Amino acid sequence: MSRPIVEELNFQEFKRALEKALAAGTRILPTEGARWAAYVSEHDIRETNFKAYARGMYDSLDALIIDEPGTWGGYYLWSPAEEVVLRWRRPAVEA
């Protein structure tokens, strides 16, 4: 298993991707218990570690998932007030 990476992404591009995900029904919020837990488990996301790391840099971050393949799929912590978005990502393991 590869080591996770925390990436800081362009906020405006993320907002556009989030709008598309909302329209497509691929946005998952923590209040959607079963979908949230399934995604976190399937992608081996260490929520507590990610939140502790991110909150050391920024205040009032909200979690959300964009459940789709491609560039914008993933687990995010973001803050509209601070215009910041962080993504937890595990690089693909090459065989």
C-alpha cells in the first residue's frame, strides 16, 4: 500500500468540480452515513489523521467526498471562508 499524499488544490477549480458533482449526485457528505463509511473504507482513508494534519494549518474545514473516477474524485477538506481545499490521495501502486 502506498503512502497517502495531502494536496492543496485550486479553490475555484474545485468549486466548479463540486457543482458538477452536486448535479450528478456524486457528492457525499458525512451525514450520509452508509455511503460515507463505504467510501472511506473502500479507499482506506485515515480521516482522523487527515483532519489533524489539516486543522494544524487551517480553521473550520468541512469534509466531503466526490465519488467519481478521474481528476476530481476523492476525499476533501475545504473551507469557503478561507478559500482552501485539501485532498487526501493515495498514489496508484505500480506492479
